[in-house]
Amino acid sequence: MKERISERVRNLEQSQIRNMSIECDKIGGINLSQGICSLPLPPVLAEEAKAAIDGGKNHYTRYDGISELREALAGKLAGYNGVQANPETDIVVTSGSTGAFYCTCMALLNPGDEVILFEPYYGYHEYTLKALDMVPVYIKLTPPEWSFQPEEIERAVTAHTRAILINTPANPSGKVFSEKELELLAEICIRYDLLVFTDEIYEYIVYDGFSHISPGAFKNIQDRVVTISGYSKTFSITGWRVGYCACREELARPIGCANDLVYVCAPSPLQVGVSRAIARLPDSFYGSLRGQYQRKRDLLCGALREASLTPYVPQGAYYVLADISGIPGDTSREKAMYLLEKTGVAVVPGSAFYRSGGENLARLCFAKDDQELEQACERLQKLKFLL
């Protein structure tokens, strides 16, 4: 029988995040590899979603989401992000922010188009581009500030470049792009007529006085920005798959068509739950969220220092990249497996976030309940007696 696997899938690899989760399950370890939030749901979410199910809201919605959610998102975008979006024409509710990115690429790019991608990058961004036969163009961020050189980006632009992808706060580095950096990127996008795709899924999780800034709030580029986000991380509902994108109508319309084709709609009762939570949760909820995660960040970074695994302290999101050069192994995968074997703590090899490189890095997720995170920190201390 002829081989039936498509070329685009043959060239993809399973996420190392998923692989390390599987390895962790085999030994019953503590999984700090996958970004599964352990924080409890705000009660309003479950209450309103259950009420929607009981009330019969279990059928297809409009392809771009229920009006209640689109209106709630428009208000939130204006108030928090400074992004103006008409709820009837400019917002598409999708199956998670990953689904929003997939539909955006499918609708606005062609095979062979190039997209500038900062590394370390989130693997699903790269995989999505490759799955759709688009070409990632890699620009390395330099630690510890994860800075970039505008000249390097301009040298990377070709006749095939169509967009820049910005992830702020970033997974895995925790970088929060500053206003100055975003202004520089805006100038480049205007100069070379590029679209701007921004993944802002961690927008509420920022630390140490840093502020989240949405590129879509910049008036000079607002017509070329697709703002992508969702509530998986903010509300600890990674399995609900409720995301969205916001952009001008001329872009939103084809993105909505792609969303209709691929996903039909996001889960209808869960859309209701999210819309009610946006409307009813006070600002103090988001402040408390930041405070909880900053405390968890500081706990894990302290444990990593004690274990001689120097952390790059994140400005946002809920991951830490750590220097694992002192751990035995030639590759970050080997080092991660050594760490799992000796401590029972699963991390993601740094090479998962680079086209080439990252062999002395690992990513750890601290979106865990306090007991699990404290136990992981205790286990990591074993390394100081082994290294």
C-alpha cells in the first residue's frame, strides 16, 4: 500500500512539551513542562456555563461567536488594551488562541509567505506556519533582557515577507515587549508593508511593575494588526478552548470564514460562561492573579538558584527559562531526562524553542498549586548534591 501521510505532516514533530509530559507520567513525576494551570476556576465561570447547558445553549453559534461575548470582548479590548473593535464586524471568537492564529494564517497568508518569528519561540507558532506551508524566518532574542536588533530584522525582510509575529508576554522567555521596542517594530512593518500578528494570551500576567502593551493600540499600525488572545490562562480553563482575534473588518471577515471551515464555532455554553465572567469579575481578580503568579515565580526562581540552575527571571507569563549547562548530557533533551530521572521533575528541553540552539536551557512552568510547586522545588534541591 502507498504511504498515505502528507508531506506537511511528515515534516512535523510531536511537541517536546507533550513528549516530556508522557515521560513524566511514566514515572509519576511532577510535571513542570506543560502549561496546565492548576489554579481554581472563578466560580462564576462554572456556574454560568452550567446554567447555559441547563438552559439549552448547546447548539451552533454564529461562526464568529455569540453577541454577548463579542460585546464583552469589545469592551475589554477598549478598556484594557486600548484597541477599538466593533463587536459586529471586527471580532472572531475561535477555538482557543491557537485556533485564532491558525485561522489568521490560513486566511491572510499564502504558501511560501515568510513570517518573522522571534526565538525562543512557542513551538505551536512554528508548527502552525509549517503546517500551512509558510516559512518562519528566525530572529534570536538575546538574554538576559531578550533584546533584538532592528537592523537584523530589516536584513531578514525579503520580497516574500508578509508579517511579524509578536508574543507578549512571551512563552517561553517571559519577555514583555516595551513601548519603545513595539514602536521600532511598528516602523519596520510600515516601511515594508507587513502585517502584525500578536499573541497576547498572557496579557494579564505581568510582574515587577511591567505593563502589557498591545500593538493594536498604536494608531499608525492599527489597520495592520491582528490581536490574538483568549482566556485559557487568565481563567485557568485551558481545556475550554475559548479564544479570539480582533482586527479591522477586511481582515476579520476572511479569518471568520476560515474559523467557520475549520472549527464551525467555539463551544457555545462555554462562550456564555466566559462572557459573564468578563462582565462580572472585578479588577481585583486580575491583580490577585498577578500577585499569586509572582509569588510562585519567586519561589521557583529561588529554588533554581539554590540548585545552581540560574533562572532568567521572567517579566511576564508563567514560565522560567533556566541555565542547565551544569547538568550532564550533550543535548537539552539528555539534560532534561537526567533531571527527570534524578529529581522526578519534568521540564521542557530548550531546543524545543529554537530552530538550532537552546541546548543549555530548560523551561519550567510554575502555574501549579502551591503544594505541587513546593514539592517540585524541594526535589530540585537534590541537584546541589549531584552537580
